[in-house]
Amino acid sequence: MSGQHAPPPETGLRTGPPIDPSVAALGCQSVTKTFGAITAVDDVSIGIDQGEWVSIVGPNGAGKTTLLNVLNGFYDPDTGGNIYLSGEDVTTEPSYKRARKGLGRTFQGLELFEDEDVLENIMTTRAVKQRPNLLSALLFYVGGGRRTEAENMRRVEEILDYLELWEYRHSTIGSLPLGIQRRVDLARSLALEPDVLLLDEAMSGLTFDEKYDMVRFLADLHEKEGLTLVMIEHDLEVVTDVSQRMIVLDQGAIIARGEPDSVVDDPEVQRIYTGVE
Amino acid sequence: MVDVGALFSVLVTGIGVGALYSLIAIGFSLIYKITGVLNFAQGQFALLGAFLVVTLSTSLPLWMFDVQVPVVAALILTVLIGAALGLLLERFVFRYFIGEPVLSVIIVTLAFLSIIDGGVRFFISSQYRAYPDALQPDWSVSLPFDTAVQAPFVLGVVLALLTVAGLMAFFRYTVMGSILRASASDQQAAMVLGVSIERTIVVAWALSIAITSIGGILLAMSSGGAGFTIGDVTILVFAAVVFGGLDSIPGAFIGGLVVGVLRQFGVYLEEFLMPGLDSVLPMVFLLVVIMVMPYGLFGTERIERL
Amino acid sequence: MPSGEYFTSYEDRMGLLRWRIEYVAFALGLPIPLLAPFVMTGQLVSVFTLVFIFIIGVLGLHVMLSYAGEIVLAQGVFMGIGAYTASRIINELALGILPAMLIAGLVTAFIALVFGLPAWRVKGFYVAISTLALQFIAIQFFFRRSEFAVIHGGTQQSLPSNIGLVTDVITIGSATEEYFFAFVVMVVFAVLTMNLSRTGIGRMFRALHENDLSAQVLGINRFRNKLMAYAIGGFMVGVSGALYAIYIGFITPEFYSIDITLLQYVMLLLGGMGRVWGVILGVTTVELLNHYLLETLINAFPEATALEPVFFGVIIIVVLIVEPKGIMAALGQLKEYLRKWPYAY
Amino acid sequence: IGGDSGDSDGVQVGGIHDLSGATSDVGQPTGRGTRDALKWVNQNEDLSFDINHDWVDYAYEVPQAQNQYDSLTSGDNPPVIIGWGTADTEALAPDVANDEIVYISASYSDKLLAEDTQYNFFINLDYTSQGRAHAKWIADNDPDAKVAMIHNTTPFGKSPVDGTESYAEELGLDVGDNITLELAANTADTQVERAMDNDIDYLIHQNTAAPMQVLLSSVSDLEADLTVMGLTWTVDEFRATSAADAFEGVRYVNTNKTWGQVEEAAPDGWQIIQDSFEREGHDMSNPEIANVNYVRGVAHALLAVEAIKRVDDDGGDIRSGAAVREKLLELDDFDARGLLPVTLDYQEGDRRATMFGQTYEVSDGNMVPDQNIELDRREEWLP
Amino acid sequence: MSSAQEEEPPVIELDNAEIVYDRNFLAVQGVSMEAERGDIVALLGPNGAGKSTILKMISGIGRSERGEVTRGSVYYEGEGVTNADTNEMVDRNVTHILEGRRVFEDLTVEENLRCGLYRGGRRVRYSKSDYDIAFEYFPQLEELLDTEAGYCSGGEQQMLVIARALIHRPNLLLLDEPSLGLAPKLVVDIYDTLREINREENITMIIADQNAKETLEIADYGYVLENGQVELHDPAGVLMDREEIKEFYLGTSSEESRYSEIRHYKIRKRWK
Ligand SMILES: Nc1ncnc2c1ncn2[C@@H]1O[C@H](COP(=O)(O)OP(=O)(O)OP(=O)(O)O)[C@@H](O)[C@H]1O
Ligand SMILES: Nc1ncnc2c1ncn2[C@@H]1O[C@H](COP(=O)(O)OP(=O)(O)OP(=O)(O)O)[C@@H](O)[C@H]1O
Ligand SMILES: [Mg+2]
Ligand SMILES: [Mg+2]
């Protein structure tokens, strides 16, 4: 068991978090999540520092997605664990509140609003950020709804421009290639102006070019905007190249953590995850 | 003040009518389970069955044709016509809605509601039709507390039990049963396994209409004949299937019984509380159930994963 | 059609009328409903008044169903609540139509919130049935029992045939007056609904509709927004109910049964979900269809009037077979086809 | 399209019938009776005017009735409209009062006798008085019996309950709690058992045909020893013949003659019916059309014709509803050419056509006329 | 065609096929390709290139998405099957594994497998031994029989759909993105298994996948699609050695890691 009080220093691959979860940008302390007989997340503690880029890897069904879901409040953890967002205990807060506090998220299965076009998809989360007011929305011309909308659209188009999505802005999601859809998913969470971004396999199913683009955007966001990135990824090449730290999950528990290069060389990790010697 | 005998007979009558609701509810959840459609014309299909039997077994003409066959033949014919209707509906209607929004199909069922109601009025009768004596069996089964269960109720309970058992076995133990559920869950993935969606629709509707007609006939038998108020059973069927969970066959069965009992109990309570409870009680109970168990007793919970 | 964007500002781009052709259509189209009552028969004026009233109600349904994705089967009772409220305000307080409409809307919005409470846990078709249950309880029980007259003011009520807009200023009574009044109210609500759809709230509704799971994780409060949709939708349906009561002049619980709910679903889905224009088209088509079918049958085959619902049903099915997403979508396809014509792709 | 009235020398008698809607089973024969009779009058009577009567179906939907009404009133108002049921009659009551159009319908709620529904007329006992007539019959024939009302919870179902109960009590009858039986009931077992537990001897039933059948079916299943007494919409020849067993012994009350009665007595009105059946090709042996409701429809038409004719005879304006109403109130010898068992007597301030109820008992599928009941014309029974 | 008369015709052959969706969207233009009996054919290309579309038109399921072969033709074992529907292709023993692990979520694993037994309604009864072929290659599934498929992990679901297709006893197996979202070890495992199945059961396969490296490793022949057209096609071994493939699909052209340089890459556009 990792210590409850003072976080132990980062010593080895299998020790506790180097950053105290309760003061981290995003953290959790002894979180467990079970579904009936399955323990999807098993007593996990992590702390992610402001501005870090962390990757989570692990075999299928290891509980990676579940961990993200617990972190952002889609699932309530089993009793006992705590979740922290910029030093604040948010364990009991619903997911939408955490999102508004700056926790962005992309999805393994995209979960875009399929029948809408790209612009609308992004405008939606932008609307969340704005907290629209019913009366001004209804009146539109009189109550300032129009001004707010125009302002939102301006911001959204900046994002579109930034992610090089401009030419697709009026295409419906269903008709777009996967690579673009993944980028729209990213754009959608960026519209919330998050501090911490959770990426669930944002590059799976992409070609090299598309992955390259994605990494390019992420790197820029990380460096220029200081976004904290937590990324689930199966492509180890990407993981080792870009992330500063790496966490390996297996059967819900953390089996290794630390510098990517040293983690991937760990025989245990190789046996369970990479399958190469 | 609590009269055990009276309560017992409320229970018995309730289960009796409930079994008839159950049959119709089973027909309803069958369609929902396989095709995802809420059939708003469920009561009308029951009504159609109830009227077909009279027109076939008495001198009442079916539009310009005066058919009259023995009662047993009329019963069998009605159920067969119901099944054949499933086939026709697929061929001429549902086939065009494969892959289209479910709500459109629901509107189609609303259109059926109009069509059957008007069609029966025009082609069969716009009047209440009393059942011939052969369709009004007068035997009954005696139970304690001086209560007796009428023939249609006994038949209803037996048939409903048989249907539930048969369908449960079908869905649980046969390839076809699994395939029907599979195509409800993912049409395309089922199609690449060789499933013809058309055929699943035929099976769903044919079975459903046949079972529903039986329910409708029994309902008419128990009330002396076929009338248009049979169509109003749809709302009770809704209540029943929600108790049980929309897509659960045993759920529909139990739901039907519960609704039947609650209705009779509502009538019973009228003496102590206020009238009109028989239509309301099932609904109130439905709301309570749904708040506690959003997918009813046995309904399939939607898998919520991200 | 141009592929680039010509708008000089974001504000321009959000206008209801964006293309020159739309301005032209608007300018040409507007006089039609304004002049119509002077050339139509009395019966058609009356039919169209009803169309306008129903459009308001179906717009409410549209907000709840097409925007927020809640399959609410309580149109009937919402209209009923609007009707009973309006009737009390007109009969007992004599405040006139506008206050009656407003209060009817607010009361209905509030009750709609209550109807929306199961949305806390219940989803999909289960919502349909839970609201249907509430509808049933309200109509079959609450409004029918005179014990509750303190609340609903009496099971059956009549409204005066001439009512002022506010107290007794500017009375609305004749068929033409009712027509114009309903038209104006309808236009107001149509514009409000369009506004809703192009601002954040409408977007959040639609997001919840399309994918409530991801929407919540992206910061949308599901329960709150669903309730808001119920309230907004309820408001409109309540107003429509108030107008309906004024139009008919009499209220009784039987008017507000499930039948009216189902009819409005047919209207919405026949027109095509998702667009205000679809609502307008759907309501108009269904009402005119019903009207002319009855009239034609009675003149041509007086013995076969029972077939009216049969023809009605068959026509609905045929239209939906041609375009399952409704008339609006069919028009959209036609437009697309004409746009690309003569090239196939 | 349609609607235009008052051309040349015709007079418009509006019609709002239910031919395809929820109550079309009884609405059809009634509507046909009206239409056929008006046609007959046009063809056979030597009147100075023609009657225009559009054959119109509102399918028991109020907005349709409203549209129809608006259409009828978009030109000159017709003096008379022959309407149909509760929904349209009550919804249009304020309008017809306002527009001064006589509205004759088959809705017999005593509410329509109120001050503010001046222009509503019907030819029968109001529902409450029908119940009272049954109660009086019991008091006369079986004074120690116990009686209870059974009805649905719609305003239609509830309307006679209180009045009947208090009159039965006044007559010294033992009155049990009233029982509800909804329109859409599928069984009445629990209701009947309750009546049996309460030792009810007579159930006075206000409802429509389908629940009546349900009730009778339960009565016979449970072998309950009680008599069901139906108000006007629960029994007619078609039902009595097609379910003779269930209906055996049922009692009924009405104020227009049954088919059998007119056929047997062959009053003047019978000629109209005979000619119409021949002209329209109806089948006299088919009780779906040859029934008390058809007679009812003919009587409605004749009432309108009679009043208009009298206006015309006096040189009044036959297109004025007020004038027609005037004449209706003057009528004192109208019995629809023998189709009604009594003459009607409308008074300003008391538009009860009659206090006379003819009772029937169903026997072998026939509606056999029994005693006639004459009620007091009490002021306090008016709403 | 005439020259191939004596030889066995290819299992599937597309001849200059053009595929249009919805009558207005041209997804594939003039593609010719073929798969010989017992081969594994790799279909590579970026997203939206038309890989899935080709598979969907072979299996006929594309018809349900308003797809149509508007020009050219498709032959199965020498017989024309252009625009045939799914049922017909299933009768000819073609099984399609759709993109995205399409398990029947609320059925158990066992019931999912059972669905594989359905062949146009002819099978009604079944026995456990029908599943043997599935357990032979995917023994993990045996323990999961009573789990609802919707709750299985991604890898398990992928195994399940392949197993289900195997039970279907195909002659031609179409696999759409079988490696999507799978952990590296599992990808290797599944591809090894696919190769084994291909050899043991003599099932012809067409695999459309992003993961060019693993796919080409087990494939006999490869096609590279771009914008609905075939850009390259060669035996897998040849293809693997081509520069453009190395650079764009395999990432083995240079020793240098491909992503690390991004850290120094300046993005001109600014956000915020
Ligand atoms: N809502 C749920 N109900 C029941 N079991 C669940 C649920 N969500 C996840 N699980 C189970 O929890 C385990 C972990 O699943 P999770 O989706 O977190 O895996 P993962 O590491 O993201 O895998 P992958 O790489 O395939 O996405 C799996 O066994 C899965 O079946
Ligand atoms: N049902 C459809 N209707 C209309 N267009 C479609 C449909 N399915 C695919 N498309 C379009 O056809 C083109 C080819 O798509 P396809 O799915 O075949 O590509 P793919 O190579 O399989 O890509 P991916 O790697 O994303 O699966 C794409 O532009 C896509 O948008
Ligand atoms: Mg995952
Ligand atoms: Mg693809």
C-alpha cells in the first residue's frame, strides 16, 4: 500500500505517485471501481502535476477507460477513494461540474453528436462554457443572445482554424473520415478551455499522417498553452516519444510507472503489454 | 372491515383479466424486443381479432362476403389471419422502414390504429357485437371463498402461461431466438450472419398479432362480445410492459397480471376511498416502479459505457 | 449556390433570413396568410385558426422531442392544464386573453417540470410511458373529479365568445379575429423556437438528445436541461391549450385525451423532426388532409364515411414510405437533387 | 366549397353528425334518420321553402364540429342546427346562444336546460329525469327494493347520479353507494360482486353500449339476482336482439318510440320512415339501422321542420333562429307525427320537453313497452 | 477472363468497380482487385480511402447503406455477384466482420456465438460442440460464456466477433480493422491466430487495416488504396520493401523516431 500521508519520493517503477494527489492538477487517492464481480480499477492512486504529459497504457480491459471515467465523474468510485482536481476534492461532484472546472475529455468511441455538423458539435461545448441564459436565448435580438452567439462562433472558428478543420466545418460527422472525427472530438473538448485534458485513445485507428498531426497539435497545446495532458494510447512509439511519464495498468492495478523509456524496458510490462522482448 | 373473501375474489378476477392483458402485452413486448417499435395499435389488433371471430362464425358479413364457418374454424382462421397480416405488413409497409428512425415506424403504428378502427367499422360492424353462445362458454372453476373463475379467464391464464413458457424457451434455447434478439441489438451485424431483417420482422409481427388476437378474443368473450373499447386496452398494456421491462416476455406476463389485479383492487377501494381508482391505480404503481427500477422488473438495462 | 461564405459578420450569418432568395420568398409569402381570410370560406379560416393553434402546441412537442429527445406523451394534459388555467383567469378574474395565455403557459411549464421529474432516472421509451401514466392520472382522475374543483375550477367550463386581449380592451371574437390572433401568436412562438435552436440552450438540448453520456462528461447538466426542455415545451403547449379552449369555447377532460397527443405526434413526424418548418408543414398537412378527406368522402360516398380514418392512415403510411423522415426531408432531397442537377454526383 | 346558405328560397338546417367517430354506432342511424326525414319533407310536403341539409360528419371530434359550425355561420346564420353528442353540443352551446341558432341534439344533460343555453333543445327526458323515472318505477312496483347507480366517471356518466339518488331517497327507496364502471372496462365482476354484497336489487346504469354489455355479461356470469335499468344510450333493438340472453329482463326508459312501436302503431310518421327506407335502400329487418335511434333522428328533423313551418305560416322570417325558437316555445301538440309517445311542451324558463318517460323491459330480444312514468315538473330540478 | 478458364477462378474479383453511396457520393472509382483461394489479402490506405466500402459491397451489406456498384462488376468464384444482397453472399459462404467490434451487446458470449450458427434459418438446434472451432483458436472465450458481451473488454469483443464468424464456417472472410484499439501484444496474438486459421481451415481472407506492419506480415498480397483508387498493389513481401510504404505505413524508413521531432516543430497558427 502506498502511504496515505506523505507521498513517497519517486524511487522505482512500482511505487506510489510522485506527486501528492490532493495537491496535483488531477489526482486520485486509493480509488477502486467494481462492476459486479469485475474490479475494473483496483486501489489506484495517481497524481498528475500541472503541465505534465502522462500516458496510461495497458492491455485491453485493464481499466484505463474506467479510470478516466472515474476521474471525470462518469462513474462514482466505490467508497473510500478520493478524486482531486487542482487541489480540490471533487469526489462527490457530478461530471458536468468537473468539466466546467477545467477537465476536458475525448472519447475512445468518439461519442460525437452524429447528426450535427462540425461547427455545431464544437459550439455545443462552447455553449456550456458560456452558461447561456434562457431569456436572452429566446429573445435573441433583444437580450444579447445574438452577441453571445457571435462571440462564441468567433472563438469556435479560431479553434477550427487552429486544428485545421476549417474546410470541414459544415460537414456532418457521419460523413467524415475517422482522423478528422478524432480531431473534432479534440476540438470539442478544447472549446471548454480545459486545464487538464483526458485523451482516450485519441490516435487509435489513425494513419501515420493523422497521428503525426494529432501529436503536433497536442505538443503545441502542451507547450504553448501549458495544458496538462493525460493520454491513453496503445501506440508505444507515440507514448515514448511524447510523454514525460507513463503509467501501466493491468487488471485494474498499476503495475509500473515512471519515465517511458525505463518503463517499456521493464520485463513485466513487456510480458503483459508489448509482447516483444 | 377487511373482508378476506372479497379481497380474494378481487385477486382472482384481477388475475383472470390480467391474464388477458398479459397475452396482449406479450404480443406488444415481442415486437418491441425484436424490432424496437412501440406498437400503439396493439389494442386495435386485439380488437380486430375479437371482431374477426364474430364475422367469421356468425351470419355477420365481412364487407360483401358472407362467410360463416364453425366456431372452432373461426378461431383458428382468425389466428391464422393475424399471422398472415404480419407477413403482409412486412411486405407492404415495414420493409420500407428498415434502417429508418424508429419513431417513423411508431407513427406507422398510429396509422394502423386509424386504419383498423375505421376498417372494422366499415367492413365488419360499427356496432357492438355479442358473441354467439358457442363463444360464450358458461363453465367456471370454483375456488374457496365462494369465488368462481369464468371460462375465458381460465383459458386466459392457461394460454398466457403456455405462451410465456414457449417464448422464453424459444428465446433462450434456440438459434432463431438468439438471432431475433441479436438483430434487435445490431441489425447490420446480424445481417452479415445471414439474417434477413425482413424475415425477423415477419416473425415478430406474425407471432405478435396472432397472440394478440387470442387475447382480444378472450377479452371479448369475457365481456360478452366484441366492442370498440377493446382498443383502449393499449394503455393498460403499456403499464403492464413497463412493470416487467419493455423487452421482457415474462415481465409482460407478470405486468399484465399486476395491472389486472390493481384495476380490480381500484374498483374494490372505491367503496372506501373514491371512485375512478381502477384506471388510476395501475398508473400510479407504474410510476413508482419506474422510479425505483428504471428498466422495470426484468427489462434489459441499457449498457452505459463511454 | 455559392460554396464560399459571403457574410461580413458573425451576426449576419446567424440571421433567420440569410440568402437573398429567402428574403424574396419571405416578402412574397407573408401576404398570403394575411390576405387569406378575406378570400377563404369561413370553414377554411376556422381550419387554419386551428392549424395555427396546433402549430404552437406541436412546437412545444418539437422542443421536447426533436431538441431534447424526450418522448413526452403528455401533450393532451399539458393542453388541458393550459385550457383550465386560461378558463379560470378569463372567467373568474376577467383579465383577458394575453394574461390568461401567459399564466396558462407558466402554470403548464411548472406542471411539465413535475412531469419531467422521472427523467432524473428514466430514459427513452420509459419516459414516454411514465408521462403517459401521468397524463392518464390527470385526465381520467384529477380533472374528472369535482373534489378537485378548487384547483381546476370545475370539470366542465365554458368560455365567453368575445374576450378582450387585456381585460376587455380589443375583443377577439369573430372567426377572422381569432385567425389573426392565432397567427400572430404562432409566428411569435415559431421565431422563439428558432432562436432557441440557434443558441446554446438548444445546442445543449440536442447534445443530450444525441448522446447524453458524452454530453454530461462535457459539462452539460442532464437533469437540469431536460427539465428546462419540459418547462419550455410545456409553456408552449400550455399556451396552445389556452388558445384551443378559447377557440372551442368549452372545456371538458375528454378533449385532452391521449388522442390529441398521438395526433400531434403524427403531425410532427409527418412534417419531419428537427425543423420549425417541418412542424408548420406537418400540422398544416394533417389538418387539411383530415378536413378534405371528411368532406370528400361525405360528398362522394356518404355511406363510406367510416373509411375516413382508413384513408388517413394509408396516406400517412404512403408518405412515410416515400420519405420516412417526413415531408421536410423529402423537400430537402428534392432541393439537393435540383442543386446538383443535371449532374448525378 | 360548401357552406353558403340562404340562396334563393331555401332554408339552411345545419347538421353536425357523428358518422365515423367514436359514437358512430348510434350516431349513424340517428343521423340517417334526420337526413332521410328532411329529404322526405322536401319531396313530399308542400312547403314554400326548401330545406338544405348538408350531410356532414364531424367524427365525434370537437374541432371538426367547431369548423363545421364556423362554416355554417360564415354566411347568414342558419336558424336551426341538428347536432349530436355531448362534446359538440356543450362546446357550441355558448356560440349558438350568442348567434341565436336553435340547436337540437341528442345530448340530454340537464345542464343544457340552464338559463345561458337558451337555444339548446332536445326531445327526451334529461338524463337525471330518466334515472328518476326508473326510481319512480321501482317505488311504484317494488318499494322495498334497494337501488344503486352505476355509471362511468365522465361528466356524461356522472350527470344523473346525484339527482337520481336524492329522488330515490325521497321516494323512500333504500339507496346504496353508487358504483363506477368505466367506458373501457373489460369486466364488471368486481362491480357486480359489490352490488351483490350490498344487496342491491336494481342497478340504474348511465353509460354507453359497450360497458352495458360488459355489465350484463358479469351479471349473468355471477348469476347475480338483480335488475339492470339502463338510461337512453344503453339499449336499442340491435343490442337487445343480438344479445337477447344477456339483455333479458333489462329495463329501459326513453321518450321516443322504439322501432317496434312505430311499426305496430303505424302513425303518420311511419310513412316517412317507410318511404325513406325504400328510397335509400335500407333494410327494415336490420336492427342496426331499423331501430329507436333512427326514429330519434326522424323526430329531430320533424321538430325543426315543424317550428320553421310555423314561422313561415305566421309570415315570420324563417331564417331567424330567434323566430324558430319562439315557435318551439309555442308548440303544444307536437308528437313528431306519432313517433313520440307524448306531445312536447317547451316553455320559456323551462325547456324540458316532457316529464314523461316510457319504460321498457327487454324480453326475448324485444323491447316490450311497460308502464309510462309521469314525473312532477319541479322547478328545483332545473339547473 | 479467358486465360484463367482452366485454372480455378479467384475467390473474389473486382473488375473496375465504381461504388456510389446514396446515388450521389462516389466512394470508390475503378478498383480492380482479386483474392486467390487460401490467400490473405491486405487492403491498406488512409481513412476514407474506401477500404470498408469495398468489403461492404463484396458482402452486400453496403446495399443497406444505400451503396451501389454503379460500374464494373464483382465476381465470386467466377460468378457475377455485382450488387448481390447479403443473404446471397452468406449463402455463398462469405462472412463479413464489420468495423468496430460489433458484438450483440445484450446477449451473452454464448448467445453471440450461437448466432454464428444461423445460416438463413436452416439451423434450429445446436450443441456445444458447434463452438469447438471457436474455442480452438480462442480458448479465453470458454470462461466468458455467460458474460454479457457488452461488458467484455475490447480484446475479448474482437475475439468474439472473429470466433462468431468462424462458427459461421466461411469460405471467404472479410475483416474490417480487426486491430483497431487493441493493445500491441493482442494485435500480434490475433494476427498470428488469423494466419493460423487461414492455414488450418483454408479460409481466404481480406483484411482492411491501418496497421500495415502487422497486416503485411501475415498477408500474401496487398493493395494500397487512396481516394477510392488503387495506388499500389504487389505481393506483400514486395510491398513491404517499397519506400513509400515504409515511410507512410510502416514507419521503418529511418532509425530516427518519428514523433520526437515534433517537440521542435513550430506551429505557426496560434490558438488563444
Ligand atoms: N459499465 C460497465 N459495466 C460493467 N463492466 C464494465 C463497465 N465498464 C467497463 N467494464 C469492465 O471493466 C473492465 C475494464 O474496462 P475498460 O473499458 O476500462 O478497459 P480499457 O482498459 O479501457 O480497455 P481498452 O483498451 O479495450 O479500451 C472490463 O473488463 C470491462 O468489461
Ligand atoms: N453509408 C455511407 N454513406 C455515404 N458515404 C459513405 C458511407 N460510408 C462511407 N462513406 C464515405 O465513403 C468514403 C469511403 O469510406 P470507407 O468507410 O470505405 O473508408 P475506409 O477506407 O474504410 O476508412 P476508415 O479507415 O475510416 O474505415 C468516405 O469518404 C466515407 O465518408
Ligand atoms: Mg478503453
Ligand atoms: Mg473503414
